[in-house]
Amino acid sequence: MIGCEISTRTFDLGTRIVQVVDVSGFLDAHTSSQLENTLNSLVEAGDYNLILDLKGLDYINSASLGLLMGIAKRVRPQGGDIRLVNLSEKINKIISVLGFSKVLKLFDQTKEALTSFK
């Protein structure tokens, strides 16, 4: 089984605090609970502006994408949102083919996603 590494960084934009969650490795049935726990902890702490930096992500399954949709539905009524950045061509294709790119905002770089929160 291949694992998943998750870490967080905080950015203060003056008007908003944005949490960047760095995700690398594989998000599948065995590892998605790590991401779910991290995101739930952030939302429960009142962090509603989230960026997932997927630069090091090699695989994501549809259930993990469903998890991201669930988080988006939780934070949007609070004025927040979730953004995805630094997607590899393979991950971008998976997200697009499954139709998630129509609902989740995708950016090439973290700086662009941060600016979109202002």
C-alpha cells in the first residue's frame, strides 16, 4: 500500500485567513480518511477558505473527490470555498473526466488561488 502525506500552511491575506493543505502520494480508500480528518479539523476550527496543493499527488479516486465536494458544500454557506492547485496532467484529466472541474475551482499556482480569495 502506498501512503499519503498531508501538511498545512496558513496565509493571512489581511481580510481572510486561507489554509493551504499540501497533499502528496495516493488518495484512495486506504488514505482518504487522513485528508478527511485534516479538512474536518480545519472546518471545525472555522477555517472556511481552503486550498489543496496537489503538486505531489500521484493518484486520486472518485470517493476522495466526493470528499472534496462534501467539504465545499460545508464551507460555501459560510462564505468560504475550496480551490485546487498544481494538478498534474493525470490528476487534472481525472478531475475533468469525472466532471468535478465544473464545480471545483482549479488554478495553476498557489498564488493565483490565494488572489482569488481577496
